[in-house]
Amino acid sequence: MASFPGSLNENEIGKAKFIGELSVPVAPFDQKSGRETWTVAFAPDGSYFAWSQGHRIVRLVPWSKCLTKFSMSHSGERTNLSQHSGDEGQVPPVLDEPCDHTIDCGDIVWGLAFGSSVPEKQSRCVNIEWHRFKFGQDQLLLATGLNNGRIKIWDVYTGKLLLNLMDHTDIVRDLTFAPDGSLMLVSASRDKTLRVWDLKDDGNMVKVLRGHQNWVYCSAFSPDSSTLCSVGAGKAVFLWNMDDYSLIRRLEGHHNDVVSCEFSPDGALLATASYDTRVIVWDPYKGTVLLEQGHLFPPPSPIFAGGANDRWVRSVSFCHDGRHIASIADDRLLRFWNIEEKAPQAIAGLTNGLSCAFSTDGTVLATGARDGSVHFWECPRSISNLQHLCRMALRRLMSTQQVEELFIPTPLCDYLAYRVL
């Protein structure tokens, strides 16, 4: 397990490169609560970017359009997409070109997630003879979790409302789709439950997962969709078996509420962010701590970390290269981490950051803030060595226990099990 560095001089750390910004003009009275960008998300195929810009509005923007606008900006200038969103002076859209959508969800939006369909993936329900919706191969959905406990499902290409799911009794804080194309959706709510929905069965609720004693903040699927991680207003991290919806284990190690979680692309690592000023990287198969990424040096005492402090970590995201992690904390800094290093690889100033997500290709990080804006940053670039690529390919297929059963030298086993971080 990597330990905290003895000291850290943030002036010696590289600065993350700012790329551009998405925001909307606001009146002075709109600067108060209600504008928060609680969630940012990229479509699985990289075609769209979505963010909750506050006051019940979700914006859907073609990601290629964002990149074009950003590339047109001069070096060091901020590009604001809202400046180009009017009809005046715009070139008519090309046929079949992705279009912007502004969706009024009817209530404050807390969570959102993209889901894509694979026709060959069957519904988990049996003896189904009729469906309201026939999801095609190019189907792309957006799920929004609302303040009133409802979940609304939208067609990304048309902006049309497809389903309205009603069963939660409190705020739907987070949503996540199974990455296998089954259109299984999991919602995390302040009503202390997680609910599993089958959108291929017209939004039928399959299961209610109970175990959290307080609000559930976030959930995340493993890449193979077999395991779900959930975190909330408590110190424990829950791992669920999504084949039989049973609790696998609880991971103990944080000293305060755990608010964000995400698996690595190969499923061998799990990153969790907490108000205890730390991001912990776990082995989800064995429940052991592999790495701690501290946001306060020297490390705080458990008493300090367990209470109110100015280093609460709000969000964590795993890059698709399997080597980089991004985190946002209340100290007004965005940090890029390399799992092979103890200190951050790059930092950037970010006021009131709330959420973050990497683009599908892992080159850009989007961060949401309390004022409804989104900032984009270039991810630190590095070429993954052949050893790491082979390790990721192997770990996509093998658990830690299976790796340990291989007849290979101990150093190689430790490397494959990420015990040499």
C-alpha cells in the first residue's frame, strides 16, 4: 500500500491545462442555490455531453461541437459555448448531424446517466410478450434523477420523454447504467435505498437493495456489470452481486461520509472519495486498501477527518487508461493523480467544484460547479507501457484470487494484483 508523502509542496506540481467552459447567462438573483451542476456525463460512444445546469434544466450538447468550439479559441482564452448557442449567424445543421437539446425535467436534477442498448442482450424478466418501446441498436438514452424522487428517461437524439419512473420517496441522488447494454438502471436515493430498473421491460423495477442506514450518494457498476458499488452517508462502502442482488461485503476504512465511487476500466480497482479528505483505492475482490490519496498534509487525525473540514473530497473519476484518477475537493483544487505516484501529477484551481467525469477517450476531464457551469481540462498525457496494458487485459478476465492461483513469480503476481502501487 502506498503511504502519504511526508511533505508536499503544491507549487512544485504541474498545472492542469484549461480547455474551455460551458455556461449560461444568469440574472443576479439566480446566483443562489438551485444552479448546482451535481452531475456531468459523457455518452458511452462519445457522441454527447450532458450536464445539469441547475433550475431543473439539463443540456445535451454534441461532444464534437464542444471540441470544435474549444479548438477555435485562442491560447489562454476561455471559450463559452453559450455565446454561440443562439440562432443568429448559425449555419443550418447538416442532415443527421447531432443536435443540441435543452430538457426541462420539471424539478431540480441531481443525477443523470447515459445508457446504450445492445439488441442481443435480453431482458432479465421472463415471459414478456409486449413492450411499449423497441430499443434499436443505435438507441441512446438519458436518465435524470429528480428532487421529487422521480426518474425520467429521455431519447437523446430527439429529446423526447420516454418513461417516468416513480417509486423513490426522496431525492434521486445518482444514476448508473450497466455497461453491458442491457439497459439495467440503478438509482441511489436519499430514501436509503438503491433500486434496479429494467428499461427493456418498459422500466419495470426489478429489485430494491437495502442496507444503507442513511442517504445513498453514489453507485457504480464494475465493467462486466456483475458487481455494484454503493456509497452514502456513512463510513462503509457496499459491494453487491448483481446476479442475485446479494451483499458481497462492506469495505471499512473511511472516517467520514463516502460520496463518490468508480471502478477502474479493468475492474481490478475501486476508487472511493470521502469527506475524510481522502480517496481510497481498493481491491474490490479482497476488500483491501491498495492506495490512499490524501488531500491534506500531514494526514489529519481521524477526529479531524471525521468532522467538518475544508478538504472534503466531492467527486472522484477513473480515467479510461487505468492509470489516472481525478478528484475534486473543497480546498478549491482539482487534482490529477497517477496510481503509481504518491503525490498529485497535476492540479488546477477550481472554485466550488462538485462533480467530474472523463471523456470516453480519456483525454478530457469535465468538472461541474455550484454556479451551473462546466469546465474542461486536458488530462495529463502519458504513454502506457506494455506491462500495464497486458495487466489490464488480464485483469479484465481474472479476479485477484485467480491471479494468486497462477504459478508465476511473486513479484509478477504482486504487479498483476496492483500490490506494488
